[in-house]
Amino acid sequence: MLKNLITFKNPKSRAAEAFRTLRTNLQFSNLDASVKSIVVTSSGPSEGKSTILINLAITIAQSGKKVIIVDCDLRKSTVHKKLGLPNSEGLTNLLIQDKKFEELILPTNVPNLFVLTSGPTPPNPAELLGTKKMKALLSELNKVFDMVLIDAPPVIAVTDAQILSTLVDGTMIVTSYGTTEKFGLAKTKELLDKVGAKILGVVINKVPEKSEHYYYGRYYENYYKSNE
């Protein structure tokens, strides 16, 4: 629920400030063109990508921009649970049935923040996400919203995130401190590189407060420096 999301519950906290730093870094991640659509993924499960995505979305919405979260984790969706929203209809209905996205977008308790939940679990997630209809949907959302944030499944497990990364302005990888293996992160980058994904950076999650990389934003900046 929203009360468990730090940027909503305690916007003046140290962690919330870290998300504002991340928001700023994203705004300047591409000086040649604005970044309006981002896929958020991870190497494996349980690395906190959905929580990171929602907190980032709240922070961007708090700055006055109109934001939508699209839950494209059609195999194990959690966005609706974290935001306390129904999920009887959503993205899968939009892609399979003759519905308009305006009918299925849900408002949240955060001003300027909207959600398109995943909807019922389909038998063919990757095929659905790779359709022309999905590409057209993202194009329409880019016209209506200032920022489109897409929650995608882990890269190594399935091909969904690779497919989605080709339809957006950039991809952000979430890792978990003390959990994500270097091999897994390297493999994730390799798989995304194969489809020509633009990797914006890496966010490290669940960092102990005493760690030198406590701030999400600080690690994000270090990633850029190491890849210049």
C-alpha cells in the first residue's frame, strides 16, 4: 500500500531525497533528447524493481509532471498490490480486446500519478508485448503523459524486458545489494545490448545505511563515470 512507500509516507526522508537525485539524473541522462519512456527491470526476481519504480514515479509526479506506470510484468504483477488498486482489467485486456487505454487507466492517491495495471495473466506474455498494438499504445501514452514508466520482468528469466527495451527511450536496471551476482548483472547487460537497448544506468537497492553507496543517486552517478 502507499503507506509503505517512502516517497509518499516520508517525502523529507533521506531515502526520498535519494529518489529525487535519481529523478534529476534521469532528466539529464540524454542531453540530445528528452527521456520520456523508461523500462525498469532487473537481473533476477526479488530485487525490488517494482518498489523502486513506484517510488521514482511518485517523486516525478510530486515535481508536477503527469506520470503513468504501465505494469508489463504480466507473469508476476505487483504494482496494483503496492498501490492498493484493482486488477480485474488492465494491459492484457487492452492488447487483446477492442478497448481504449482511457477506459482502463486508474488514478492513484498521488496527484499526477496514474496506473495501467497488468490485467489477467495471459498464456503468451512475450508475444503480446511484441505486437504492433503495444508499440502503438506506448506511442499514444507518450503524447498524453510527461513520463511513462514500465515495470518489466527480470531480463535473464524471460525475453519480455528485451522486447520492451526496444520500444522506449531508455532502460534502467535495479540490483540488490549483497544479492545480485556480478555474472547476473553482466549477463543482463549483454542481453540488453544484443537488442540495442539504451541502458540509462543501474540503481542499487537495499543498501545498508552505513555503506558508502547508501544513496541510490550516488551509485547512479558512479555508473555513468565508469562508462564514459
